[in-house]
Amino acid sequence: MSSYFSFHKDYFDNNGDQGNLSVLNYFLSQQSVLFDEVTDPDSADFVIVGDASRAALREYGIELLALAPALQKRHSAGLATLVIGSSYEFLASQVSWLETPKLGPITSEFRTVDTLDAGPIVGYRNSSLLNLDFVRNGDFIGTTLFGPILAKNPTLLDQMLLACGGSSADWKPQMLDWVEAIRESIPT
């Protein structure tokens, strides 16, 4: 059995970020691994804090900052975590354990980010960060690339599946063709 914690999943899903849970659950269930929600991030195998609107960040910002010590523990230990989009930007500007980003004009674009651990990661960003589109410590990831990035990045998905007690994904051929078509359509 594996578990996840999602911070206010109804409001921190601005760009389909909760789809990362769906793709993990799909492949874990194919491997007969149960993937259940827990209310405590300290006991979760996987934690997600998705992208949110400015209104949601205003409403839940204090709670998000209260979650920061648990996220810092996960960051230090390199535990499977995705902090995405505006939530990542918000936390990076508030805590000392994430590198402080450099800000500039907002850029909205598809982007490919080369990483050492997972190869090229593709996604869409709408951010004023000039750097730090994808930062990683072990399986802890902070990124400006929002949406279901695990579904678009099979190597990254496999790494998270392993961190959640599963094994690499067994893609149906037409599913993998679809993912490859998406990846090929994104400019490098």
C-alpha cells in the first residue's frame, strides 16, 4: 500500500496538477499497489501541492506556510513530492530551504528543461521566474512546469512510481504514442 497527501486538492489544481495523482494511481493500480489519501504529509509516500489562483493563495497562504516545515523535512530527505507552479513560486519566496528565484517579466510558453536525473522534462510554464524551472533534491521536485507533468514525462513518472512502492510503468503502445506526440510538439 502507498499513500499520498494533496494540499487542498480542489483549489490547488489550477492547471490539472491533480492529474499527477491520477497517473500515479493508474499505474500503481495496474501493479496491484493501493494508493490511498492520508491527511498527514509526514505519513505520505507522495505529496503534491498544485498550482493555484491568486485568490486561493490569498485564502490558503497561511496554511501553506504552516505546511512548510513538513515540506522542508521532505526536501531534506528527498522524499517524493511535487510543488508546482504558483505554489512553488510562493514557497520559494518565503522559505530559506528553497533557492530564492530571480524574478522578471511573466513568460507563458511550452518549455523543455534538461535535467540530470530524468532527461529532458517538457511542460508549460506561466511564470515570472527567470531561473529554477525545475529543481530537485532526490525525489522532491519544485517546478514552474504545471499540469500533469508525470503523464508527459515517462522517465520522471517511473522515478515517482518507484518512490511510491511500485515499479516502472507498463505503457500501452497507443498511450506511449500519445505521450511521444505531445513531447514532440513542444519546441526545444
